[in-house]
Amino acid sequence: MACLSLSQLQKFKEDGFLVLEGFLSADECVAMQQRIGEIVAKMDVPLHCLTEFSTDEEEQLRAQCISDYFLNSGDKIRFFFEKGVFDKKGNFLVPPEKSINKIGHALHAHDPVFKSVTHSPKVQALARSMGLQMPVVVQSMYIFKQPHIGGEGELRADWRAGTSVVVRSLEGGKVLAVMSVGRGWAGEEEPPSILF
């Protein structure tokens, strides 16, 4: 089971996040990567919902905070795109599968592959070892790191959603999943999933 050592727990308390190398098995990583490929292949986003994602606070306020597509994504699976991947008419300038910044925010609630990983016994054991009494899954994202395009992301403790546990894949240390362990619920249409 995935229990934290005392030194890991202390590091988590000090930094607000923890990198757990090899937490997900190679099979789990492959299953999620294949499932994302299937989801992307079926992607059908209306023209008015082609939202470019940004980590820049001012750009977020301009683009995302005025977009119902973004604001109401907490209980849905939605696509967010890199900057500069559309022409003025909304046509892709790069292949659609290479244009995505992230898919969020409810993969854990609506997709069986992501749901099984999110609610797995080892994730539950991890949450228990962190001392969480009634953890909930507030959001989930699959973050792409597209070659030659895209903005810079960062590892951080997310004060809005709770505390992040960064889970890394076995291959090349690329961040495959960021699990944000929530302390509350912001009021999406559906309550978040109870972890255990």
C-alpha cells in the first residue's frame, strides 16, 4: 500500500506538495495515455468554446474568467488549448491532438479509466497516510506538454483546490498526473467524488 514515510509526510507538510516517483505503475500510465488518445480522437468542441489556456494571471482573467466553458468545467470533461493554435476563424493551425494544453476537470468522475486510478486502494491509502479524514476529489486534469508550443507550468501547492500531490510517471520523469487533495468543495453542479 502507498503509505508515506515520516520524512515524506514532513516534506509534504513543509512544502504543500510531494513528488512520489513511481507511484503509478507503467500499466496505469499506459492505460491513461491510451484512454486520453481515445478521448482526443472523439473531441468535438464547438467553435465558441475553443478556449486557450494560460497560466498568466492577467490572461486568465481576460480569457478564462469570461468563458462559461471554462467556469462551468468543474463537473465536466472539457478541452483547453495552447495559445496560438487557432487562426482567426477558429481553424486549427496544428493537428488537433497537438493543440491541447489540458483536459479537465472531472475525468475522475466521468471516465472509468481515470475513476479507477483515482479511487484505487493505493490512492485511498495515500490519503489516509496523509491524515485526511474525509478527502474529496475536487478536480482532475490530464496536462499535455506539447513539443514546440505551449506555456510553462509549475509545481505548486494549490491554495484554491487543496494540497497537491504530484505523481510522476516512470518514463523520463514527465509529470503524468497532479493529484490535488481537496479540503472543500467550491460548489460545482455536482458534489465532488468522495475518495473513501
